[in-house]
Amino acid sequence: MAPDTAELPLKFGIGQPVTRSEDPRHLTGGGNYTDDNNLDNQLFARFVRSQVAHGVLESIEIAEAISMPGVVAVFTGADLSADGIGNIPSSLPLKNRDGTPYVVPPRSGLAVDRVRHVGDPIAVVIAKTSSQAQEAAEVITPDISPLPVVIDAEKAIKPDAPQLHEEATNNICLDFFVGDEDAVEKAFSEADHVTKLRIDNTRVVVNAMEPRSVIAEYDAENHKFTVHMPTQGVMGVKGTLSKSIFKISPEKLRVLSNDVGGSFGMKGAAFVEPISILYAARKLGRPVKWTADRSESFVADHQGRDSIIYAELALSAAGDFLGLRVNGVGNCGAYLTAMGPAPMTNVICRNIISVYKTPAFSYATKAVFTNTVPTGPYRGAGRPESKYIMEQLVDKAAREMGIDRVQLRRRNLIPPSAMPYSSPNGQKYDSGEFEAIMDAALDRSDWSGFEKRRSLSEKNGKLRGISITNYLENTGAAGELADIRFRDDGTVALVTGAKDMGTSHRTPFAQILHDRLGVPYEAIEVIQNDSDEMSAGASGSGGSKTLVGAGNAISDCASAIIEKGKISAGHIMEAAVEDIVFSDGNFIVTGTDKTIHVMALAQKLKSLKNIPNDVPTSLDEKAVHDASPSSFPNGCHVCEVEIEPETGVVEIVKYLVVDDFGVVINPLVVEGQVQGGVMQGVGQILVERTLYDEDGQLITGSYMDYCMPRADNLCNIDFSTRNVPCKTNPLGVKGCGEAGNGGSMPAVMNAILHALEDNGIEELDAPATPNRIWEAIKNAG
């Protein structure tokens, strides 16, 4: 029943370390992931994938497979094409240097005439059981005439390189440029010192805990699809599948997404496999299910990172930054994902200046097609790469010029007095106290005591290094929906398109609503999983934008409810609207003891008769928070390592983070996000790397060959915040989901290089494996 008293104290409000409401269910095995579900009369799908990295698809013999027990159908790209099924779209506002659009080659659900990477789907087998589908898929052997292969992005743009797509001359998807070349040329010509660096941002496999899965059903009577799948936002997938691919009205496609076991950007948009699964469900009139196994995920999920960057920093003799010039090549893989070439082009560009005054800037990158698995967003999607470049440049410049690396950073930090600050890469920072954060990190890490600790390590035969790295990120466009509904049973439904992927959205969302409206925390149900419950404005999660968008939408919606409630409460309590105030969930008639709680008011309105036309009859409300300017989370990481020189083994012995996330809704959730992000950055620097041979075969195609970070790769993280509220959104929040790996990648690598500096080692490609470090020490003599 709804509360009928004004004595409801606020609990679990903004800033409180509330434990995650979803934890008990997950920790006791109560999670409900896509693969946990099965529908009546359901069929199972298995894909036939190319074992060749590049070739002409001459024919596909499917007769034997169709005749096997349990097999219901086999579909090929020709079937999809004949029925007018569309291609995966990519339509970002990115332009080439000459103003022309970037190249978007067609990518269908199943390959038609040509395969372009190992794992390219060629056919799909539909059978009564998963094992029957698997057995039938194994007998299908496509006839493929091999073509020359190119896997290296720098080689792919050479005139004699194999061409993947007719539309992409020299395999170039996008020739991207931002900056002032004349100003940069002048800065470099006047510089007293120029530091140059080549950075290999290694390719990684996303490896979400839950593999991708799809269940599709089709209602022939109403001509409507229902799709069950893990995603970062049901409305985005709904729009792509309905309008671009099946060319139907969006109302004819419903997307359901229950628990999502990690995504990191990989489940943010529609992949090719759901196209075939929906197609089969409609053709056969039965539900169809597909779940990737782990080996399949290595070649079917998009991969992350993969760019080669050449960066130059111009400095004065005193150490002032004069200009930054960056050139690079990014590897898109064989096709574009929904985010297209953005991570390796404009996202790096928007973030690379970071916290430093850099008067002149230019950034030029070519996004290139190769015969590898397509790449796409992976936690940070260009942001970590940018810090990896900039922070290594700063450390190298300090070494070359004989300037203390802390003082070089301090000299070039943007001061608070410069806010709002317009950077030469087109960003406008609203807030930040970068020097104070760096000083806090220096103090908490006992930076001044490092040499004593290094001496102790040397006595034990080990090398010791320490690093300090600053970061600043711009978060994604933040528009989002909030729809608040007061139910008859006394609970409150909060509908938003910002999907939880293990990212703890439910708890802070409920905290905001509880804080702003006084709704009992335990009465709130957050709904993120059903596109039929949502309307325009629901955009989904990604780019560290969720709280800026959804959080402010919830706050806006609560404000609208309060204004409506004053009118309704005034009618019920026979008072003028201007005499009604709202406090701690209660509408109060000023100067009297008359009061009614928002929950009681919502229930009262449901039964009240003869309400005047100018009095709201319901407190239900919907709000869309329009895309705010980016927020700019920032911070400082300190990493300390020991290296065993006889084996090259690295141990992280101390790790510290000081962050500025603006107004923090839930510090416990924020700390968890940072810890996870740091670990992913550690993994990329120490152990993770995706390798292909010259024929385009994936060498690191299983956990036997692809190493993941483990708990013993990292020590406990000393986490703290020094927050400055964001000035461009009402809540004052800044995104936090991708900050951890943005700082950790350069922090770990710079600490390793500092430990190795007495050996004359100034550069080292990731991953910094024991063998690679041992060889570097050996070769340095």
C-alpha cells in the first residue's frame, strides 16, 4: 500500500555509498541472461564461418546439411539478398579532409560474393537442437578462391596492397584531419626541443563475461518481431534492425534485454548475427536462438584499439608546450561497425590535449580496412589511447630535456582561472583543478619517499619504477529519457533507455529519484530492458554519458512532478498553489499543519472524482534531458612497479588514483567502476594482445593463446576523489565509467620505463611481457 503519512525520512540519497540493489540476486545465482531463456517450439542456429581471410565465395554446398537429422533450414547471403534484407549502417558526422563522407562498404548479415576476414559468416543452419545445428554446420564447406591478404594498416594503404572494397581506394575508409597546420609548423620551427614517439596501441579482444546471444520470435498475425538480446540500449538496436535492415516500422519490432554480463562498448549496437536469426524466425514461423561459444566470440565479436601513432611535442627551452603534431593509421578491420572509424579518429583527437596548455595542434589519421576482425568501441574507445600517447610524450620529453617530469607537467597544466577553457582540438572545459589533484596524488603516494623504496628494491636485486600520469576525458553526448509512473500497488516505475551492463545503474538512478522526490528507495523499480516501454529520447548507455543524461533526466522529471504536485495538492488541501512548498517528499501548506506525501498524493489522485480541468489528474511524468555539452572527468594516477631483471616479471606494488567526477551520486559504485577500468588498462599493458599471421589467421584465438589479466596482476588500489562540480548539467556530475583505463595504461607503462631507464631503455611496445622486458634488458647490454 502507498504510504499515507508525511513522516517519511529521506534515505539513500545523493552521495551515499548505497550497496548495489542488484547484488543479492546476482551473487545468489539469480541473474537472468539471454541464454538462460528458451521459448516454446524454439529452434537453434549455428553459423558457418569463413576459414579464409580473403577470397571469392564461388559456391556453398548445403544439400548434405539440409538432409541431416533435425535440420530445418539452411540460409545463405543469397537468401537474405533476394528478400531485400538491408545492411549494417554507419552514419556518423565524420568527413574526409576534402569534406566528402567516409566510405561505408555494404555489410550484410551473411557474406554473398566475397569473404574478408576469418570468421566472416557465410551461412546459418537452423535445427531442432543446438548440437544438430553444430553437426550440420560442420559438413558445409564453402568453395572459396583465396585472394591476397593484408592485415597491417600501414601496409594496407600502399598502392600495391590488396583491395578489400571497391568503394575504398587504397583501403582508406576515412582521411581525418583536425587542426591548424600553419600554427603547428610555426610552433615547431620556433621550438628549442622536439620529442618524437611512435606508439602502437595494440589490438585487444573485448572478452565480456557473457557471450552475445539472440532469441528472435515473429508474430505473423501482427507482423511483429520480438528480439531478446544483451545490449547497451534497446532503442538503438530497435531502430537499426527495423528501419535500416528489415525496413519495417519501428513499432513492429520489440527488443527485450534482461541482465547483461558486460559489454565495454561491444554490445552497444546491432551485429550481423541477429539479422539472420530474425530472418529465420520470420521465414520458419518459430522462435530461433543463437548463443556464441567462446571460440566463436574471438572471431565474431568486434575487437578493440589497433592504431599506430606518430606523435611530436614541441617545447621551449624552459619546458613550455608549444605544439602537438599527431599522425597515424587506424585499423578498422574488414568492415565498419556502427561506430565506424570514430574511436581511432575523432575520439582520440578530442581527448589527446588532456589537461595541458598546448597552443598549436594538428591531428591526422587514416582509418583503414584490413583482412582482420572489425574493430569497434572498447572501454574508452579512443580516450585511453589518447592518454597513452600524451603521457608517454611528456615523460620522454622530460628525460630528453633533463627536466623533472612532475615539474614539466606542473608548468603546463591548465589553471582553474582559465575555466572555461577552449582547447585547440575543439573542446571547452567547464571546470577542473588539475594541479590540486596532482598534488593530492603526489602526497598520498609518498612520491618523495620513492628513492628510499628504490634502494630497498635494489638490495633485493630488483628494479623499481614510479610514474605519475594525468588524464582528462570528454564524455559522449548525453541525451536520455526518464519516465516516472506511480503504480496502483504503491510502487514507482522509473523507465529509462540507459541500460545496465553490470555497471550498477539501478542503484544511483533510484538514489537520485529518492533524493529529489522523496519516493521510498525500496519502492522504486528501474525499467531499462523493454523497448515497448520507451519513447523518443531513450538513447542507451555508452561513452561515460549515462549519469549525465539519465541522471539529469530523472532530476528534471522529478522537478516537473513537484510542480504538477503543487497544483494537485493545493486542490486537495484547499490551498493556493503559491502557498504550497515541497520538502522531503511532502507537499506542505505554508503556515499550517496541512501536508501530504507525494506517494499519498499519487494514490489519492487515482480515486479522486470531479477534478477541475486545470488540476493534473496524475503525477506520472516524462522528461528527456537534451544532449548536454560533454562532461570532463579528470584525475591523476600513480603506479609503482618492481621488475625482476633475470626474468622480466613485473609486479605492481602500489597503485593510487585521485579523480574528479563532479558530484558523486554513489561513491561505492564509482570506486568499483574505477577499479575495473584500471584492471583493463593493466591487462592491455602487461598481457593482452591480438595477433594474426600473414594469412590473416587469428593466432590468439583462445585462452590458450590470449592472456587475460588476473587478480595477482594488480595490488589494492588507493582510490580517492577531489571533486569539482560540472557546470554544464544541473546535477553537476561527470562520467566515470571509462576513466580507470584512461589513466592506467600510461601509468603502468611509464612506471615500467622508469624502472628500466638506467638500462638505457626509453621505449617499449605493449604488452610488456616478461619475455619482452627480459629481451630489452639483454639487448641494452
